[in-house]
Amino acid sequence: MAQQSICIVGGGVSGVGLAWCFAKAKQLKILNDVPSIMLIHDQSQLGGHSYSYPVTVNGVTYDIDLGVQMIAPAGYPAVMSMLGQPEFQDVPLQDVPLNLSCAFPPVSGQTPYWGNFAGYQNTPLWQQGKADCATFQWLIETRPDVKATLAQFLQENAARFQNLQNFENYFLDPYMSIMNGYGSALLDEVTVLELAPLFDLGLAKFTAPGVGFKRFAKGSGQWITTMYEFAQSVLGPNLNVLLGETVGQVWPASPKPMVQLLSEPTPRAYDAVVLTIDMLHCSQVLHNANNALWSSVYAKYVGTNDADNQTNSVWPLIPGYCYLHQDRSIFAPNMPWPPQETLQFTAYWATQQTPYDITYSFTTYVEKALMGVTDPAFEYYLTMYGFDPTKVSGVPIPAATKTTTSMNWTHGMWLPFFMEAQKQAFHLAQGASQYQTPYPNQSKTGIFFAGNNLTMDSEEGALASALVVADYAFDIPYANLLLPVSLGSKPWEVYALALAEIYALYHRLMFPSAKGSGAAPVLQRLSAR
């Protein structure tokens, strides 16, 4: 490996996962010489969107996830392959039944609501929509036109519904909002083909709880910590971490790219820099007077920061604000208490009109139901907004006196092909690889990018992006890193699914093949090793 020093910016799944890739490659003797790695994270604890916050109730400490709440193993083959490695044997998963409810603005002083579980299916709203819910599920499962968007699909089948508008407003829009980023149903962007697997696997259901979900039993932060501890144990002094430090600027330079910390007057030079932060923050650190490629490369593919709406001109990212709190008033009134659902989609407060303004809806997770905690004193809720709640009057945020902690981020969507055009063009902003023939118009900047903005908004997407960049930028074959350690049939099946998924993300999204490009397919290179 030619690189002698590497800076990884961001300590979430992608950043720590990339450090794990180097360690795993050394353990497997794929790498003989490991470079010096500096991991910089702006929080006091690693984790990013997989940050777990500890709370103590009656002498028992619980780790509550602030970002990710659950995973779907059937759709997370890379994560499951990683968790099958020996170093993760003490990172347990816990089954989670997805009981969800949806609450809406009041009618005659009462809250219209419904749930996908029996206890919440005796309401007038459910009675009005249950037949259309069953119709939609049947249509999705048979999917006569897989190429259509959901909006097109509904219009083509409108005659099959008793009240299509009611179904969209009170059933489908809330459900898709939960999936896509709170307050965004995106029916005209999601295709039937993309949604159907969730119904096929039982993950998504209107008429019954979703099945097939798990959570990290000790918080997703344990997964990140285990990654880091393994990397530290294998790499030793070759891995250093700066916590609580913010990168202010990054720019390409000759002979090495530069990284400027806000706390230091002198920039640091590295042979390679990997930015694993989201595109909003990438635009912030790259947009500086030292960056000669800003206008010609990064402004075009990364985008110009627009702090007012937490997005930029290229990537229509969704803002995420989350509050861990003990404020019961965040829930819609006149509903069962204590809540029986895992989460509540709340449009009750989203402008008191009919139907409501989905833009200002939000979701609250009932941590006791999610985590399976039985202590009645454990009363914690995680409320997530797809907008800045401090700028919208009439929509409540948890009371400051009852808020434990909060965080915010920008994210995309769980579908890999959401913002497909931006993802497919982005390889021209990636630095040219030393190990693959450069794409036309690529520059040898030594600056690379990973993170779920480039794949899909999930731990799976974040990890997959790290594995792809490890291969592309540093010649570490992801297939070797995820090899099953047992010869049972299931580990090999999961491994095969992981390879197929990562390969597809690699060559369709992050580094798509182009006419005139000499980039060799990954599997060809692997077979020659």
C-alpha cells in the first residue's frame, strides 16, 4: 500500500467501519504494511447516527439509541456478515415487534387513530380504511406493474379502493413517512419494485405488526465500540483517535491533501483523507479559499451548503432532529395509556386541519416497548422530526425540563436508488484510485468519500460504503473481510447476499461503469488474487 498516513473524518459506522477494514485486512494477512490512521470525530463518543446514550433507572443502566432504532437482518446482509465474525460474538441482537400507531388532528374533541396491531384496530378510522389496507397489501404482493411509482400505481388501481384519498392521507402517507424520513411520504419517488420486498418479508404490514426486525440489545453503540476496540487491538499505535475535535477545512494540495482542525492554527497533511460525514458537512469543510477544485469539482458534485434548510443545491437531504425525553405531552391525547405501540406517527399536532400537513408530522419511539424493559419507572421516549421544530409554531417539542439529550443530522432515504443521479455522478468527485484505472475527468486528489448518503440511509448502507471505499481507495477486498467463519449453510447464504449487494452498490451507485472507463470489476480482481 502506497499510502503512509490516512485521515478518516467521522466516527460513525462508515468511519469506524473503515478502520475495522484495515484491522481485519491485517489480521487476515491481506495487508503487510498498515498505514498510520487518524480518526477524527467531533463528539466525545464514537457512534454518529449509531450513538447510544446511557440512562440509569433504579440502579440499572440502559443504553438508548438516539439514531437507529432497529435493523432488518433480511435486508442487512453486510451487517449480519460482519456480526458473524468472532470479534462480534458479544454483540447480541434482540427481536423487536413493529407495532406502530398513527394519530391525527382531533374530530369532535377525539383523536382519530389506528394501529397495525389488534389493540388499536377497534377505532372508527381503522374501520373506514381496513378494507383498503388489505387491498393495497394484496396489490403490492401481486404487483402487476413493478415499474410504477407508488403514486402511479395507486392511480392505475384507483377503482379497487373504496376511498383512495382517505387511504393515502391516513394510512399510506404516514407509513411511508416513517420509512422515508419523518414528514416525507415521497409516493412519487418510491417504486413498487423497491417497496414490495418489505411486504414480501413481512417487515411492512398495515393489518398486523411488522416482523423480522431486531435491535442491538445493548445499543448500536456497542457495535461501534466493538469495531473500534478490535481495530485498536490489531492496529495498535497505527490507529489514533481525536474525539471532540471539529474539522474546519479540507482541501487537495500537492503533494498531499490537507486537513485543518478548528482547534489548531496549522493544517495537517495526509496521504489520503476519507470524509465519512454527510454531504451537507462535506460541503462545509470543502468550501474554502484553499480549495482550488471547489468550483470545478466539489461545488458541482458535493453542492453548496444552504444552512437555512439543512440541505444543499445538489443533495436534497432530509433534516433530522431527535430528542430523548420523558415528556408524555408529545403524544396525541385521547389514546390508550400507557402506549402499547413501538412507535407513534403523530400528525395530531401537524396543523389542526383536515387532513393535516404531513410536512410537520413526527414520530416518537416508546423505548420501553422497543427495548422490552419491564421496569414501570423506565419512561423514555425518542421523538424524531423531519424539520426544525424550533422554527414551527404550534408543533410541540419535548419540554426542556424533561429532555435528557438531543442531536440532529441530515440523511437521505432507506432506498439505494433515492437520489440516484447524484450518487452515480459523485464518483467524479472521488479521488482517483491507485489500484483501478481512473474514470474520465477524475483528479488525483487523495480525497475520498464514504457514508450512507452515497448508498442508502441505514447502517447497512453506511457499512457497505466503507467496504467499497476500502476496496477502491486502498485495495482491501471486501469479499475477504466478510468471509464466514463457519461452514454452515446460513452464513454462506448471508455472505453471498452481502457480496451481491455491495457489488451492486459499488458498480451501480458509487463507481458506475462508464464507456471509456478502464475500471475493472471487483470480482475479476478478486478471482486473480
